[in-house]
Amino acid sequence: MPSARQALMLAFTATVFAAARAPAQSSAPSSMSPPDPASVLLEPVQAKPGPTQSGIDLPFDVQTPLPAPVPKTQPTTLRAAWLEPAPYDGTVSAGEYQDSLRKLPPAPAKPAVDPYDYLSDGRLRKTNGKLVRTERPWDVDGVSATRKSNQLGDSVSSDGWDDAVEKGKGLFKGKGGGHNWFCPEREFDCFVSPITNPFLFEDPRSLTEVRGIMSFQSIPSGNEVYSNGHANFYGLQGRLAITERFSMTLNKLGLQTLSPNGGTGLAEIWLGPKYEIIRDPQSQSLVSLGGIFQIPTGSGSVYQNTGSLSIVPYISGARRLAETDYGRLNGMATAGFAISTNSARSNYFYLSGHLDFDVMNLHKFFPLIEMNWFSVTSNGTTNQNFNFEGRDVVNFGANAKGNNLVTFALGGRWRFNDRWTAGGAFEFGLAGQRDIFQNRFMLDVTWRY
């Protein structure tokens, strides 16, 4: 019995010793088993750079950033460092090692949820300590339905104005389609307006603009009444594009001077409608018909009150003539006939032409030339002792039938931006009766909507 008990105790002791030894052996990697990928990618736990316990050296210090980029044709590898002396021949690439050193970006913070916004389905929100309603009480299903009434206040509100504009889009709309009222002209933006004969030579485009004009005109020494005098104008023009085809023009509003034997006074008021009958953006062609009402409501000292009224129907056109790498050539012309409603005023025909060149197609500088022809077709009865007329400056109602004048002008326009342009031109007579025209220098500045 004692021997059997001793044998049993010896077997139990051997079993406990074997069980304790098994976990220690399993913790050491076998040279034949593959390593854990996570341990390969993690930074080696080594107190200082140097050879590993297995005696295998790394190509470079793993505690410092990688050196210069390694060519793809010769990938650099790192040997894994181990805490145990068992050798390992597996390798990892330099890119994988760098990826293991990168830290993931922090997760974005979740926005705080306003409990009022959440519970009211977006209709209530607390802002700066105050409960704010984000929708009107008459909104239905999240769609804003503006409260309206039949009172006058709604018709002049912004919403009422928008409704009126929307309804007006179809007015005067041509084949080319329409756009909102008062919108700027963009399809024919490469044209520039004429400078000389400013009150009668009308740009065919439908424009919204305000133009300031100064005109300094010298009178020939041969004129018996105003010898060596001046006929100057200082004033404004305005145009309002109702649609892309229809517009209203204010051709003349300002002060007229006539010296000597005259003075300074309010000029006649000229205005009227204009409509584009041909509009072709592809070929850059425009033709418009219009009319000007010459209303003699000015000062009598400068003959701006002659008769009662003249009506001037006219046709105006513009077209792209040539386009090169150095610029673009455009042409413009207007022809009209001033018809007096009574015999007090003279009647006359006029024809004006314009050529401009868009230098390098930059839409900035436009040198130009212009020509004008005036022909008096009937006498007036207001000043029968005068044998000269004033054409676009003054209607004397004189005995000047058959007088003709042809002028030529050189000038240019500069476009500062889409809103502002300026122009200047010098005009002189080529042929015909000079009457009160020796030469003229003009300046204008235009603001365009």
C-alpha cells in the first residue's frame, strides 16, 4: 500500500508539472508557424535602435521617419523585431510600415439636436434662448403658401411685383423668346452705340441706360446772325427696355446754348417708342422701327419752342460685318424723316452710318468712324428771313429748303465694365451748306443696367 500511494503521488506531481509547462511553451512562436500580421505591422517594442535579440539587423532605424521615397522597382523591406530570440525571416514593405504609423482621423462630432426642432418636426426652434417658429402657421405640408389678400398692400409688395413681372413676360414677346422686364441686352453685347447725331442716330438694341452728353458746336463765320458763335448742349438721354424687343427712349433732355444773340435755355424734349422687328443673335443682325416726338416745350431765346410738334419715324439696323483674330468689324445705320404737324417747323430727312472695330475682340476699346447727311425738304414759316437751319440742334422754321450737309467724324468708345462706357468724337463738315455747323466735339458717359 505504501508503494501504491507513492506511485499515485508521483503521477499527480508529473501531471501538474506538465500542465504548468504547456502555456509557457505555447507563448513562444515556432520557427515553422507564421507570425501574427498585427504584430508585424505594429512598431517594434525596442528600447533603443540596434540589433535585435536574434542578431538580425534592420536596414534603418525604425524609430525615425522613412528616408527618401523608395523606387517602385526596388521595394524596401523591414525585418520584424521580436522579443523572443526565435528568428523570423518574414518581411513587410515600406508602404505598409508607413500605413501602420498613420493615425485614423477623429470621427466628426455629431450635431446637437434641438429638442424643439425634433419634436415639432422642424417648425419650432430655440435660438438665443427664444422659441422661434420656422414656418408660418398657414403653411401646409411643409410648403410655404404666402398669405395674401385683395387689399392694395399686397399688390405693391415684393411678391405682388414678382407676380406682375411674371405675367408680363409674354407681352411683346417675339419669335426669339422673351425675358424679364428691364433686363440688360446680352445677346448683342459686342455692339457699341453711336456718338454723333446723338438725338436722331438711334441704337437698334432694346436697352436700359442713362447717358450724359456734352456737345460743343462751332458756328461758321459766314453765318449772318451767329457768326463765330457756339451752339452747345448739356443734358441727358435715357432708355428703358420693357422687353427684349420693345423699349422707350428719351432722346433729348437738357440745356441748349446759342451765341451770340441767344443765350441758354431749356431744350426741346424728344422721346418715343422703339421695337425690334428683326432679331438674329446667330448672325448678329438687328433691325428696329421707332418714332420720336419732338416736343417744342423749351426756351424761346434759343428757338426751342418753334411750332407745336414734329414726328420722326425711323428705321435703325446693326450687323456684324467681319470677324478676325485681330478684332471684329460692326456696322450700324439709321434713316428717318422729321415731319412737322403744322407749317411752322421745317421738315428734313437724315441718314447716319457708323463703323466700329472691337480691338482684339476684348470688348474694351472700339475706334469708330461715322457719317451723317441732312437734307431740308420743306420750309418752315416761323423765321422766313433765315436761310439756314439747325437740324438736330434747332428747328428755326426757316426758308432753307434744299440745304444739304454731309459730315464725317472720328472717335472711339471705351468700355470700363458691363455698366460703364465712355465715348468721344470730333465731327466736321465735308460738303453742303454749313448753316450753323462748322465742327463739333462730343463727349458722353453711359451707365447701362
